[in-house]
Amino acid sequence: MKMASFVGERDGRQFEITVDIGQPYQWGTDPEEWACQVALRGLHENLPDVHGLDAFQAFCLAARFVLTLLAEFKEEGGRILSEGEDVLLEAYGFRS
């Protein structure tokens, strides 16, 4: 499910960043293992599914994983923009 779209900027070049986090699903036969698909198109290809003990934890860990990757991009000198303004990752409820 498409969660958000941003504009990334690095070395004077702009490109689209799309955040996708899938609906949690039960993993295998263990009722206490769930997973979420994640994608960060424009920055990372083929990210692994994120696993948790229940659907809520899997979703929260997936969101945290994406925010961590976005924060690393910014720490390496990239910018993340929305409507021409810098995106504050802190506004998404997790510390970056």
C-alpha cells in the first residue's frame, strides 16, 4: 500500500521517493510471527519483509525501518522534500 511520496535530492539531482508498507500478514505456521512488506522506491530496492510477534509490532517495526533508512539518507547529505519544504521525520511520531 502506498503510504507517502516525497522528492529526494542528492548532488543537485531530484528524484521521487515512494514509501510502501504492506498490510501485516501471518508468517508461516507460527501464530506469533507476523511480517510486513516494505519498499522505499527511489532509494532502496528489494528490502526484506519486517517481522514481529503480532501484526501491530510488525507494522510498527516496518515503519521504524523505513524512517531509519530515510534518516540515514539525510545524514549522508540527502534531502527529503514535500511540496518544496524539508520533511521533518520527527513529525512521523518516531525519533529519527
